[in-house]
Amino acid sequence: MKPRSTIAPWASPIAQERLSALEHLHTEDSAAQVVESVHRALTEYHARIDDGIVLYAGTNVLSPNVTALHDTALSTRPALGWPGEKVQTAVQEIEHLEVIAARQVAASMRGTYAEVRYLTATMANLAAYIAFTEPGDTIAVLSPESGGHASHQQSLGTAGIRGLTVEHLPYSPSALDIDAGEISDFVYRVRPRLIVVGGSVTLFPHNLDPIREAADRVGAVLVYDASHTAGLIAAGYYQDPLAEGADVVTFSTYKTYAGPAGGAAVTHSAEYAERLAEAAYPTMLSNYDPARLGPLAIAAREAIEQAPAWAAATIEYAGELAANLNAHGLIVVGRRLGYTRSHQIVIDAQRLGGAPVAVRRLEAAGIYTGACRLPWQTPGSSPEGVRLGVQEFIRRGAGFDTVTDLADLIYRSLTTSTEHPLAQDTRLLRHRVTTDLWGRPATAPSPEEWSVV
């Protein structure tokens, strides 16, 4: 009989097996034992990251100032309402942080108003649905195969929570963008209240002009989900969504933005900003996490100023790595277009047994990536794309002298039998990177340097 989890007996068989094993290990019954187990888990985590290469497109390493000024003591301080009329007392300093963060985040998107209280970008997207739609309305989004995020979808995403009908935007696999020739007729026929572009797979900027024109025909609000590219946008190395026609930009604050986990929304419209603020509080949130605000403001300004610089190098490195992978014979998506203009690279893994298999092969070699769907695959089928992101590797200090060796390592990891693990080769390449962009050791402090009472 297969083991069953006591934490989540409804989970899949694979998850049940893993959960059951973990539950067997963790029977801590004292605070001291819990501290010991948590310390061990963190030690092993840092060892894994320090000996591997993180190429997951949705993560990053934080700067010294962002890390140092993330004071978790603030997390326990509720601060409901606007400055000057807070429900709680003794939160005047949090009011300062709210203003600093809102102004810096707005500036990073070259916008006017920013809502920074969302705990995730999924919540920021839900706030947009609350602000601009009513249950039963139709919205138009990218399909998962075209790079759309789960929070944009109807069945399991936040669009379904709002009771929205979701239609998928026409997409051109050859252009890797919205089908400019079809968008106008599609929008006029579907008449969405909201159009969402951007998402999880963002190799190239969107051509927003025809989308803006189509939205204006039916009075739709145009939202640009910049979760993966917000840091590049702030740095001025990607497109400028608000200047190019988007009404609102939503985004994660931790991916290329390199701040603490959370979400934000930026706009030029005072009316839209008010709706987004009301969706945050009192609709979705009571308390939020004010400890995020200081480091978020710092991350925003660091992304703008690029000191040290990382955005241009990230895009250039991604392009060179993609070209090297292609030279090895891997099918890299977007070759005709130059592979990428962002931090991301996508490999077509159909010939490699599919993305789930390919991602696990890379993981066994100590290279951490993710799976994604491809525009030409059957909707609902297993992912066929391996998505890479080089932003963390660059900020950890990787130089262009690592590109060819990394491409070779990825190729061998994907094509070599699992009986020949390559983790040691990955470790050697990783440890060639000795300091990060700020001059810190490129690996985490040893457990002996941690202070645990």
C-alpha cells in the first residue's frame, strides 16, 4: 500500500509519497527541535544553491541594502488605512515607508501612482479584475501556451474567483506576440472589459499599438503584467508599457525587480489608482506586510540607477547563451528573431522527452530551471518548453567567460544519460564565480556564521 500523507491526503500520488516521507522525518515536539530542524533545512538549502546554478526565470538574489533593511519586526504591525487616518497608533514611521515605496515604485515604471500593498502579483491582478470588471464580464488574456500566467486564466486562476469569462487573445507563434492582423476584429467581436498582456514567458516586448487601438474601440482597460520584466523596464532596457499605451502595469517585486516578495500596480490615472487602492484595502486586505516597504523602495531605486549595472548584461548574456545552446543543436525558441530581448531563454524540449523530464535532468546536474508551454503545442498538454532566466546568475557575479561552458553543461545535462551525473561539473563552474556584483562572496555565509539562540 502506497504511503498516504496526513497533511494533504487529497494530494496527487507523487506528492503523497514525498509528503509522507517528510512527515516521517519531522516529528519535532519541542521548540529546540524545531529550531534545529529549521536550521538544518536552511543549511542544506544554501549548500544546494551555492553548489548549483540557478537559472529559474522567476527568482533573484537581493542586494546588501535590500537585505539589511528588511526588518521583519515591522511585519507584526498592522497599519490600516491612509497616512493621517490610520486605524492603529504608533505607525507614523510606517506611513513614511508607504510614501517612500509608492513614490519609488511609481518612478520605476515611469508612472504617477503606485499601489504597493499587494502580497503577490496574483493579488495585483485580482485587484485589477475587482477594479475594472464585474462578475460575468469577459476579459481577454494570453493563453498558457502563449505565455499567459495562471492568474489570468478562468478555471484555476483569479479570473475565475471574480466570475469572469476568459477569452484568449489571437497569437502569432512566428512573431511570438499578439497577432496584430487579428486583434482588432477579435476584440470587437468578444468585447472584453479588460485586456491583459504580458505573463510568464516574455522573450520579446509586445507591440502595444494595435492592442491599444483595439481596446479603445470597445472601451477596454489595457493591463500589462510585467511580473518577469519589471526590473528590466525600470532599468530602461525593455519596453515602457505605460508610455506605449498600457493603462496599468502590474508586476511581481522579486523577479527581475530584485526586491522582497510581493506585488504592485502602477498607473497614470488617478481614477484607476483609486480603484486599485480600494481593491487592496478594504476589499482584499486588512493588514499587509509593511516590512516589505523599505526594501521594496530600495530595490526600485537600485533598478532605476543600475549601480551596479546588471540589466544590460543580463539581456546580452541571455542572447549569447541562447546562441551557444543553438550551436550545440538544441532547439531554442525565437532563433529567427534573435532568441530573446529579455532575461529569458526557452528551449523546445519535445525531442528531449518533454519539459518535465528535461527539467529534472537539469536539476540532477545542479542546474535549476522551469517548464513552460509553447505556442504551437496542444492546449492542456504537458509542457514542452524549458524556460531559463539568467538574471540571478548575473547578479551573483557571473561573467561572459562562463557562457560557453554553461551552454556545454546544459547541453550535456539534457543529452547525457542520468547514470553520468554532472553535478560536480556544475559545482566547479559555479565556484569560478567568486564574488557577486557588490563584492560579497558569491556563496552564502556558512552555518557557523549564523546566530541562533
